[in-house]
Amino acid sequence: MTPLLAIAFRNLLRAKRRTLLSGGPMVLGSGALVLGSGLSDGIARQLTDSLVAVQTGHLQVVARPLDFQPQNSPFDAYGLDRIPGATELARRIEREGKEHGVVRAVPFLYGRGTAIAGNRTSLASVIGIDPAREPELQRAQVVQEGTFLPPGDDTAVYIAAPMARKLRLSVGDSVSFVVQTPQGAVNSLDAIVCGVFRKGAPWHDNGFYVSLTAAQTLFDWPGDGTNVKVTLADGSASRARRLRPLLERIAAEGPAPDPKTTLRVETFEEAGRFSFSIIQANRTALAILSSFLFAAAAVGIVNALLMSVHERTREIGTIRALGMRQRSVVRLFVLEGFALGIVSAVVGVALGGAGVVYLGWRGIPMNTITLAWMAGGDHLYPILRATNVLSAGGAIALLSTLAALYPAHVASRLEPREALHHV
């Protein structure tokens, strides 16, 4: 096998032009696969990390209406209904779930209202959090100006950069919130901007973070919330599913919610349907693109090796006359296809990997709202994974080897007497 492989590489080097023409599509194909996988994985990571850090944790307890129907919206992850005793429920989950891998359970309150700054107003998402226990959220909503929401300050507000521009707010400015409570009363809150954050995803454009106590006072829900976000040491989806029954039992032992709602424990995959639908769409698009690339590369390989058979008819006749069996001829051409695939895959994944590393360092600007929604942020940072490199390279090498089978079969059927007529 080793002498035949050496002959296969020699034959490729001997016909440099044909090798370049047939290997070029495979180089582009393997590079495109690595780059496409890096983009797809980058989108998946950004969407998932933002979802877990900002909205759901790995598991969340949320009150849903009995007739709740998901709308495939990023706001599906937030609850709008009351969880009685959410603060105490979070403490119990953290205490009883510690030995099962629960790192942190934090309540928050999500509500909608109107933000007023001078003579400017805007719809606002008011989110009450415990800033001392939200390190993941602080990393996801990076400070652009000022500071993160200080613990214990019920008069501070941390706002998204787009909203700061819209309302012309900066650190130290005053902003007021007006909301209608579930009981029908109209409440207000005056706050001072402590910081402006660079949003992690477009659906946080109108976000205003205040302390949980301030939000509970604003909405007249003392001790309550809309979500309990649970962070696990092992953040895998399978671990979240295994831990869900424990959280369901703990939630069922607490105060009953409104009769029109039910407490549900949702994994981040279930709560973040919108994000995971984007991830699935990207992976489907990559699979379709890959199939076209494979088809184009296969046609090129078959055509190149058939031309090789035609050009080397005399050579094949000579080696067959010297005693080479049909099986050996088949192996020779299959090894040529394999060698061509290996060389093309190495060059292609090297180019594609370099592109992913560069773009992952620099970032790809998402200059339109649609692109920002698809990527889960204003910039996309692709990821280079060893599995993507190996799978792309292996797929191209396998494709090249399989595509060589038909030309190898044609070559092996040449009779020495017929082939030697070309001498």
C-alpha cells in the first residue's frame, strides 16, 4: 500500500494543473465548511450565553398563564405574572439544591412601563435585580459609561446605550418611571443614572435595571417577582433537565400563584425558544450549503480522475501488461483521490481556520437590525473548534476517496492489449 501511495502523490505532482483545478473546489469547500461552522457556533454561543446570563439561567421558575402560547419571541423568556414569595423561593432552591449542583438562585422582577426624561418619553422594560448576585449579567451587559448597578442603592438605574441616546441621558441624569400595577394603581419611581451598558442583544435596547427592592415597591409586589433564575455548576441541557423535578417539588411547596396562572420550571432551551430557533435555522442553512459544496467538489474530482484515466491509457496498459492486477489499479486511483483529498483538506482547513481566528479576534459588525437579531449582538465573533476542523477535513478526504471509485473502476477495466494500441 505504501509504494502505491507514493506513486499516487507522484502522479498528482506530475499533473500540477489538473491537480490544482480539481483540488481548488475542495480547498474552497473545506475552508468554507470551517468558516461556516465557526460562524454558526459563534452565533449559538452568543445567543445561549446572553440568554442564560441575562434572562433564564440554566433553569428558571416562572408563572405562566394557563392558556400561555409561546410566540417565538425573545421576550417569551420573561414572565409577566406574579410569583408569590419569589425571594424566599430562591433561597430555598439555593439551599436545597446546593448538593445537586445549584450555584445560585436569584429572583428578579420584569415589568413594562414608561420612562420619562425631561420632555422625552419611551416605553421601558423595567427589570428589578439583586446586583450583588448577578455576576453573569454584569459580564453580559458590559459597562460603557459609569458603573454597574450598586448594591443597596434603590435610587440608581442602569440603562441600555440605545435608550440613553434616545432619551439623551448620561451618568448622573434623572429619569422617572410610571407603571400601572396589577391592582390598577399608577405608581412612579425617580432614579439617577449610575451607568450605561453596551447591550448584549437587540431585544435589550429598552432595558432599565433597578434594584429588586425598588422594582417590588414600584409594582407593589413586596417579596415577589416574575422569575427565579437558577445557575448550575454543570450548565448542560441534560443536567438542567435532570434537575427540573427537584425545582418543581420545591416550587410546589411554596405559596400558590394566582388561580389563572401556574408555576413552571423551564430549562434554558425551553424558555429560549426564539434563540434556539435561530441556532437551528443557521445549522440547517450550513447543512444545505455543505451539500452543494460536496456535490460540486465530487463532480470536479470525478471529472479530473476520468481525464487522468484518459491521459494515462498507455501507462495503465503498460503496468497491466507487466502484471498489475485490476485490484491494484483500483487501489492506485482510489489512493490518488485520497491523496488529493488530504492535501486539499489540509490547505482548506488551514485557510478557513485562519479566517475564523482573525474574525473571532476582530469581530464582524452586524450593521442592520436583522443581522443583529440573527447574531444575538452588534458584533459576531466566530469560534474555531477542533471538532469542526477535523470533521471538515475528514469529510473532504472521504468525499475525494469515494468520488475516485468510479474513475478507478473505469481504469481497472482497460485491457492491456487495447491500452497498448495507444503506444
